[in-house]
Amino acid sequence: MPKRILSLLKGDAVLAASLCLALFSCFLVPPGPRYVEYLNFNTLILLFCLMLIIEGLRQENFLQMIGNRILGRVSTTRGVALTLVFLCFFSSMFITNDVSLITFVPFGILVLNMAGLTERICYTVTLMTIAANLGSMFTPMGNPQNLYLFSLSGLSIPQFLLLTGPYVLAAGILLLLFVFPAFRKEGISPGLAPADGIKKGAVCFYLILFVCCLLTVAGLVPHALLLAAVSVAVAVKNRKLFLHVDYSLLLTFVFFFIFVGNLRRAEGLHSLISSLVLGRERLLGVLMSQAISNVPAAMLLSGYTDRVQELIVGTNLGGLGTLIASMASLISYKQIAGGFPEQKRDYFKIFTGCNLVFLALLCLLSLFL
């Protein structure tokens, strides 16, 4: 067991860092019953349930079926690129950015190879990654930091969508501008095999549970009821799904909750850091995300300010930039590194260049919003 724990920590730098920070904070505030108060159970419950449901849909090939059907209507290289990029853009709004990339980046690489567009893989996968990270900004369930910050913000869903909508719209326009000049309208046929194993009953089962998650986000279904319903339903339907939950992400949240909770109780330190953060939430959200990724940045900064709307914008835009600014971006990098090791350096250059352009332009936009 200790070896497995060490292996898990070595393979997940963010989890290891969050554990170290939590342990350090225990010296400031000794462990006690109040630690339970630090935990945002609503966020943890929604993350857990969404992981189970989306994995169920993925195993039923539902997401690939959607991609296949859309690509079946495409007949040009530009159409292929637009489809792959905007599949990630729109799907990430509902199934999170990491699941979108896990599902559609391997699928996209397969399509590009079959279409004879191997030389455009780095550029296309880069745009797919940017699309997933920015599309996920739109909804509270698009990514983990949105779920967490939405629970703190007091915003209604329409208010949240109005806050993030202008950035997502601008991102969509930028993606079009990046795709159109780079791909011609050459005739092409991806020749995809249909996704097999689609069971309509199973898909409907998971979609009903997904709707329950949406109702919980909207405040219509209690979180405890959602947890009980989803856990029992999945245990009866396919208990193996519990093995596919990203427990390291849930533990990362728990450790950061402990760290931030302890710092809040260290009054002198809390006041000092709060004075440094106040009025700079959006900027610090962008900058801190570049070094520690946007989920930890959101959790850390939320302990020192009540201006949660600024953090929502800052940490979502902060997902652009470096390769670790959004941990979901590493999913795409691993696909390139594993399948095309000779293109790793090219991918890194293209990824960094495109991300910095998107980040600069959207940060400029934020000055006027």
C-alpha cells in the first residue's frame, strides 16, 4: 500500500504539492473537528457524480458516435478541422474539458491520419486543446474550478453564463480565424467506421443521471440526494465505473480545502495575503495558473477574496499559456508524445505560440468587459 501511494504521488505533481501544503498548514492550525467545515462537499459530490456518468457514456461509445455522425457530413479538409475543433469546444461545456480531450483527441488523430493530414496533427490538436479549455469556461460544470467557484459565487446559472459568454463567443471567433486560413476546402472523406456497441437503454440511463446533475447545479435537487441516487444507480448498472473515477483529483480538492481553511484561521497571515490579492484577482488568477495550473490557483485565491467573479474569469483565461496552465492540456501532449515522439518539440512550440496569442487577445478583451 505505501508503495502504491508513493507511486500515485510521483505520478501526480499537483496532488503531491497539495498534500505538502495541507501538511504544512497543519502546523499553523492543529487538526481538529473544524477541519470538516473546510470541505466544500457540494463541489466534491458533483465532481464525483459527473465522473461516473461521463465515464459510463464514454464506455457506451456515445461520445464517439456523436463525433462519427457529425464527421460523416464533412467532405473537405477545412470541414474536418472545424468539426474536430468545435467538437471539443461545445462538448467541453457539458462533459468537462479533460473528458472532451480524452475522448476526441485520439479520435481526431485517427481521423487526421485517415484523411492524409498527418502533417497538420500538431496544429489541429493544439486548437482542439484550446477549444476544450475555453469552451469549458462557459458553464459551471465545464471544468473543476468552475464547479467550485460557482458554488462560492452566489450566481444563478443565467448570471454565470452572462459573465463567461462574451469570452467564449470571442474564443469561438478566434478559433474560426485560426482554422480557416490554415485549411483549404479540398475534397476529402475520412472513411470512419461506425461506433459499435451503442445500447440505447444504457445511454438513456446515463443521460437521465446527467440531467439530475444539471438539476442539482440549478439548485433543484439536493446534493445528498444526487449522491445517493447516482451511487446506487451506478452500483446496480455497472459498478466497475467506480474504478475509473479520478480520485486523485478529489483528494487534491480535499487537501487544498484543508490548506486554504487553515490559512483563513491564521488571522495575521490571512489579512496580509488578502491585502495583496484584493483588486488583483483576475491578474493573479492568470499568472498563478501559469505556474500551478488553474484549479489550484482558483482554490488558493478564493481563500483571500470575495470577488469570485474575477477569479472565474482569471482562472479560466489562465488555462491558456503554459502547458501546465490547465492540467487538461497534458492529456493532448501525452497523446502526441506517445504517438508522434519526433513531433514533441514542434507541438510544444505550436502549442505555446497559439496559447499566448489567445491569452493576450482575451486578456485585452477583458479590459473592456
